[in-house]
Amino acid sequence: MTDRRPFVGGNWKMNTDLASAVELAEDIVAGIGGLTEQCEVAVFPPFPYLHSVGKTLEDHRIILGAQDVYHESNGAFTGEISVEMLLDLKVGVVLIGHSERRHVIGEPDELINLKALKAIEAGLDIILCLGENMTQREAGQTKQINLGQLEAGLSGIPTSQMSQVTIAYEPIWAIGTGLSATPADAEAAHGDIRGKLADLYDDSVANSVRIQYGGSVNANNAGDLFAQPNIDGGLIGGASLKADAFLDIVRDAARSG
Ligand code: PGA
């Protein structure tokens, strides 16, 4: 048994337009009922729609999330977004090191760590994303890659601020492919991550940090994944773009808590 509250995030990535983003948020608000009592829920719209989606979510206990942030406060950083700007828009949580930031945009561990430190210092919650690719998995390097990304991402974050941190284990080969990790494989990776948190911090941190699974989660496989003892909800991409599917997944997480 665990007293970790499940946490489900909807990562909309570079999808929706203004009208459909607001409509999706409205549909989620309309269907969420009392689910936020058992499960924390966040959505991560594209930056230009944060303000409008935030207005729709106001007073509904669904957290507004951002997909990325930069580690400087202001200045000549064309195109970047600061933690202060996110706080201005009442963003509560930010994704750090999503696999598409790491592998499509090319963010290294050092930059990811700077972003994590800055967001934490500003009082934002973070979801630190990590996971191995297929070549690494086939070479038996899954544990080494995950724990390396975990240690690098959390470097300098003290025990006292670990309550602001959620980890998302997202094997790259499972993201957007329809090929989810099996519950047993995901559970093994989550157990390794939790063990490393105990090494880096202590048992109390290891037992309280939520570890989400992400990678082709849908309304059919979510229940079995979330039933695993070390899986505390999920980070959902494709299936979060339909309110009904997303709410079904939230319901599965609420039941697993
Ligand atoms: P997916 O994406 O659910 O579409 O696989 C998950 C993610 O990238 O967070």
C-alpha cells in the first residue's frame, strides 16, 4: 500500500489550435467530477494557449502545466519562456527533459538540470522525464540510462524540495508508437528508479516521489499499468487529446490510488 496520490498529466505537445484547446479543456472540466479528490490532474497545452486554457481551468482543481521552460529570468533569449512568465499565467507544473526536447531538439542533461533547478527554486513543481531508446534497451542498458538521467536531472535539488518533483519514465520506443511497455517491464524500471531515489536521498523521499509511466498509454492499457505498485499514474500524449479517453485514464488512476 502507498499513500502516494496518483498523478495524470495530459501532454498536448504541438497540437490543437486556440479554439480546440479551449474546447478540450472545457470538456475535461465538464467530465472531471470528483476525480481530482483521488487523483492529481494536469494538462500541458502549447505555450500560446496557456492563458486561455488557464482561464477555463480556473477553480476546477485541474493544474495548468507547461511543456518546457528556460533557466534564465529575462534578457536576450529569443524565443524562450521564463519561470516568471509561467508563474504569471498561474502555471503550477512544468515538464523538464521530455524525450522530444532531449532527442528532437537536442537538450543535454546539463541544460535539463539547469531548467529543473530554476523551476524548483521558483516554486514550480516539475515532472522530470527520462527513458531509454530501443537500441539502449536491446543492449541491456535500460537501467544505466534511466538512473544516469535521473541523477543528472536531480543534481543539486535538496531533499527539502523533492516534494516538488515527479518523475516520468517514458521509454522512447513506446512514445507515440502504440507499443506500450508491459506492466511488468514498466514496474521493473520504476522499481529501479525508486531504489536510486533512496540512494540519492533517503527512504522517505523514495517512498513519496510519484513516478508516472508514459508511452502509448490509452484507456485500454492504463488500468493494468497503474495497478503496479510503483506506477503512480501516467503522462499521456496522444490519448490526452480526446477528453473522453483522457477522463477514462484519469478514472483508472483514481481507482488505483
Ligand atoms: P504518447 O506520448 O502517449 O502519445 O505515447 C507520451 C508522452 O510523450 O508524454
